[in-house]
Amino acid sequence: MAGRAWRSATRTRAPGSSNAVRARTDETGRGLLLLDAVALDWGVEQGPGGKTVWCECAL
């Protein structure tokens, strides 16, 4: 991560992967679509009992 940025993460016990929306009619994944548009980088880490979605954004 170059320059100044902040990192945020959220953990959920929801099963399955986290994917950005594929079509305007999809009812889930819209938050990740927005995240993809503004974040320098983001990802999903799977762990026992859940997953963590994180992002890094420029200041």
C-alpha cells in the first residue's frame, strides 16, 4: 500500500464466499461492488466459523 491509506475489516459468520454483483438484478453483493469502485485493494479471508472482508482506501 503506497502513500497514506486506512484499512477496515468486518467479520461475519455467514457461510459461502463474498462476490461482487454480476448483474443489476442481483440482490446481494452490491456493497462489494461499491467497495471495488472506491478501494485501493480489498479481499476476503476465510477462517474457521466465518470470513473477514477487508479493504484499504486512500486518505
